[in-house]
Amino acid sequence: MYSLFGGYTTSLLGTYTFLAASTPPHQRTSRIALLHVCSTVGWVAGTMASPGIFHSWGYSGTFITSLAFASTGLALTSLLLTEPP
């Protein structure tokens, strides 16, 4: 489903669009840079942690951990994200 709707490219397009619409022009570059750093750190941390999780808990542990992080991200986004003025 993820790739069917555009995957990572569409996700970043929506995120950058929201940042551009909700931040003042003088803060826009630093906010986009912070987003890029956080997403890169998360990507690397997930890639480095996944072999240990797989060896400890197998496929189900990997998928449950991924589901837990995705659900937490969705919950935080829906609770903390507000409509831009």
C-alpha cells in the first residue's frame, strides 16, 4: 500500500509542504534542515537496530517493532499536529 500511493517521495512532499505553509519564511530553512536530519538519523538508527531485533525475536519481532513505531508516530502526529493559521 505504501508504494501504491507514492511511498517515501510523496511522504516527504507532504511533509515539506506542511512545513512551508506553517512556518514563517525566516525559519523555513532551519525547520526543513531539522526535519531532514531527524529523518536521516531515524533511517540509520532503524537500519542498525533491525539485525539485533531480528536475531532476538525473528520476523514477528521486526514487524511488531516497526508497527509500534509507526503507530506511535501516527498517534503523536494526530495529537500534536495542528492546522496552520
